Amino acid sequence: FVHEEALAYELAAHFYLELGEVDKALEYFMLAHERYHEWGANGKCNSLFKFVEDFMKERAGQSSTIAPENVDSGPASKLPLH
């Protein structure tokens, strides 16, 4: 079930984030985003995007120029992982 997969990936991402394993956490956030998109949970996709974007801004100590677009035009490729 895709919604259970999405939740499992998101929980794993938060787990790795708490351990300080940011790269691994970002991989799981990307997988979660893809599954939420596949499920059609666009609001959750946007929420997850915002969380990752805010985290990356805080981590970089600078503002990001990446802005979320319509989530239907592509899934996890829009997550600000750089």
C-alpha cells in the first residue's frame, strides 16, 4: 500500500535526521515524497517540500532560491536537496 510506504519512508527520514545522518534522511524524504505524490496526497507533498526546504535553509544558513512548483508536474525532483 503506497500510503503506508510513504509514511514509513517519512518516519525513517526523521529517524535518520535525529541521528544526524542528513544524507540518508534526505534520501528517505525523497522516497516519501515520491510515494505521497503517487498516492495523490498533494498537500502532504507540499508540506514535506516545505519542511525539507526550511531544513536546508537553516542548515546552509542562507536563503534558498528554490520555490515549489505545482506538485503534479513532477514528484521528488522538486525537493531542495542541494
